[in-house]
Amino acid sequence: MRNLLMERLAGYAPRQLALDYPEAGVLVPVTDNHQRPEIIFTLRSDNLSTHRGQVSFPGGRRDASDASLEATALRESHEEIGLPPKEVEVIAPLSQVMSRYGILVTPYVGVVPDQYPLTPNPAEIESIFNVPIDFFLEDKRERTDALSFLNHTFYVPCYRWQRFQIWGLSAVILVDFLNAVYDAKIDLLEPR
């Protein structure tokens, strides 16, 4: 998995948004299962003030002590799901995205050990779950949401995996990953 990600993301030029907003870093954790790699997601606690009860990638807002947004993503992943930074091989960043709460988010793709024992921080995370990448490549979306940003409309897929809905910002990041690594050709600018 590591070699595929490194090869496919080596020539990828992530989009940078020239916006002055608070920043966050998130991790797109991909398991190193060569037969059937999976992406690790979290379900945020209902007790949180933003994005409560939503599926997300582990990560959060940058602290003044974070050396970089990559460091933010790793620190937050450790705090939220018990994934030590030394267990993550960060491969590359993906395109920046803007949350509806005015946070500029930079995602980082990282390879993590398959079956690593993760533990949700109950103050922030209700549960942790994995979804095989090949499920998303079939693009069996539950619906398509029309989302507006900077005078554009984006048509973002919503996927259902078991009881979880992957939509919104998480789906935008996921689609960027699928297009960059697997050439999935999921077009966010065309309705479907």
C-alpha cells in the first residue's frame, strides 16, 4: 500500500486555498493491508460543539505549539483514537478544504498498521470504524448533496457504510484521495 500511495501522490499537486482562516490538520489513515486496504474514520461525539454526531477523519485545530499542520494531524489522531505518531507513515498532503465553520483544513494521507488497536477518546469520539477502499471505488452513493462554496456549487457524494453516513467535508476529502490515488474520476462539479 505504501508504494502505491507514494507513487500516485508523488506527482500530485494539492490545491492550496489562499485564505486567512484558523487552520486544522486531519489524517486520512490508510491501513497497510495489501489485499484489501481500508480507510479509518471516526464518529464524533454528540457532546461536541461542532460537527457533533458526524463522520470525520481524526484531526483538529492547530495549536500554537504544533510545528506544522502535519504535526497537528498526528497529535490530534493520537488524542482522539490513540494512534501514536510513530505508527503513522505520512505520505503526502491532499488539497485544502474549508469547513462551514470557517476552518481551513489540510488533510494528510498516512499509512498505519492494519489491525492496530485503536481506542476512541470518549470526550470527542463515539466510535472508530474502517471502510474498504474498494467500497468507495464502486461509487455506490446513497445520495449527492449540492454544496455551495465561493460562488461554486459542488456535488458531493454521501456514502453509507453500515450505520455511518460519510458526507460533507469528509466526503470531499475522500473524493480527492480516490481521484488522486485511484483515478476514480468522481467529478464534484457535475451533478449526478
